[in-house]
Amino acid sequence: MCYFFVIIASLKSHFFGYVRKKVPFVGALIDKELSGQLSVWEKSLHKQLKGMKYCKHLPEKGWSKAKVVDEIAQMNQLGKLLIKDTTAKAN
């Protein structure tokens, strides 16, 4: 029974990939929708990250355990905010 769902998922993936490549109109529509949604997510993320610092390089001195835990907690909170923001716009 489980193999049935795997086969169906694989067939769907191959079918839609084939249609996207062979029918330019469909590929263009998919690309347009994806770019629109990505732009909404990027704007939402920029609002959430406003004022936050991010590391481009490894620090010379390592962080303390408390600093690492704090950073992880902040990143987890960002994920929750992003999910809430995108679901609110969808409704």
C-alpha cells in the first residue's frame, strides 16, 4: 500500500515536470506564481529581521553557551513569526 503512494507521487512529479518543460505557457505561469510568492516571503522576512544583526564571518572569540542558546531562541521565534505572517495573508 505504501509503495502505491510513492509511485503516484513520482508519477505526478515527472508528469508536471514534463508539462512545465514542454508547454512554455504552463512553465511561465508557474514561474510567475513562484516569483510572486517568493517576493511576498522576502518582504515579510525583511520586516521581521529589521534591526537584527547577522554574522557574515566567524567571530574571533567564540560565543558563550548562553549566547548560543539566545541566538537559537531568536531564530526559532523568527520561524514562528514567518509562519504566522504568511498564513494570515493567505486567509
